[in-house]
Amino acid sequence: MELRKKCRIGLLLLAMLCLVTGCSPSDWKTATDTITEHASKGIKKPEEVESISTEAYAYQTLDEKTKKVYDEVLDAILKNKESVAVSTTEQEVLDNAYNAVNADYGGLFWVSGYMYTQHSRGDNIIGMDFSPSYTMEQSEREEIQAQIDSRVEELLTGIPTEASDYEKVKYVFETLIEQVDYNPDAENNQNIISVFLNGETVCQGYACATQYLLRLLNIQCAIVTGKADGDAHAWNLVRMDGDYYYLDTTWGNSRYYGKDRSAEKYV
């Protein structure tokens, strides 16, 4: 198993949605667009939502204000809400919350980026709405999720009930590199559809799938994005038996070593 330390870098804010091919992980803030409106009587207030992520790694790194926005963002995405008011007027807080949600939840295949609307009164911003950018209708999402659930059940049948944390991580790592090919031209390669339904992906897909499966096995795991050998890359941070390790499923797949790479370099 390949466990590596890497430096996490911040994600770049892009003005429009762009799908990234090859092993470049997609930017979780790809579709941020600002609409500033003058406040009126009908401005929405944030709804109270229950936190379901207290054990998630990225969530735990946030301050209390950003955690609340994280909960609002996640609730909106999971329930396919068109737009919700959030408990901040700061773009940076919303960015951090959205990125943390994507780090903790690799299975959000139906959303890619977001837009936000700022409400102002005079020179003061007094409210902000978050609008996820969905890539499909909810009915299609549910159909694809059912197919993913069926495939995931097959993949996890071979793991022993009493497996240790290390055995669970090793099983997921080996299963993914054996059954999923590395292919820069794979469709949906920035999400788990490419992994579980198409059997080919790139680093972002591997990282999302690794997080998705380990979370089902009650292993704390987050997605990390940064650079490797000068290229954009994605991998995972996992917790095993109380300690944290970096895990790179992509580098476990022999097909990844096609770009003047030597497998021995990563052993």
C-alpha cells in the first residue's frame, strides 16, 4: 500500500465551469458567479439544519461559523434544493465551506460547482444565497445512485466483518486498482460514476471513490488536492487506528505510469 505525505494547496477560483481531463482534479469552486441584488422585504433567512458531519475530517478543521455554512451547503446539495440562504455574507467563508463538503463527501456526482447571490442594502451586504450547479435531474440522480449502490455492494462483499482499519483500507486500495483502469479520456472522470459504472477514471475519480467506500466502512477519509511532480493531482487522507496517513490510489494503478514515469520511483 502506498502512503505518502503531500502538501495541500488552495483551490483556484474560476469564473466559469470547466471540466478538467487527464489527472487534473476538478476545481470544486468552478461555477461561482456573483449576482448582487438590492435587499427587499422578501430576503430569505437561513434555515436551521442538522449537522451530519461531526466525525468528518474537513468539517472538524473549520471554525464554528464555517461549520454552520457547511451544514447548509451539504443539506441543499443532498436535497437538490435550487437555492438556499446561508449564514454568511463572506465569499471566502462560503468557498471554504463548499470545498470542505467536497473533501468529506466523494459521492456528490450530481453537482459541479455553484453560484451565489449577494443581497445588499446601500453599501452593505446583508445576505447571501447559495445555488448548487446540478449536472442532472433528481430522477436521473436517483437512478444512477441505485446502480452505484448495486456495484458498491458487489465490491465490498469480500471484506471480512472483523477487518481492522488497515485491512479495510488495503482492501479498498487493492480492489480499486485491480478493477478500475486509469484513463485520461474516461467519461465522468471527475466523479464516482466513472469508477463504479464505467470502470475507468483519473486521480479525482480514484480519490472520490476511495473516500466513498471507506466512509461506508466507517473509516475517516478526506479528499486532498494539490500537485504531484508539477501536475494537478488528488489523493486521500485516511485515519487508521488513530493515526493519519496519506493514501494515493492512483499511484497504485500501473496504467498511471505511462507519462515517462517509473513505478520504482513511488515505492
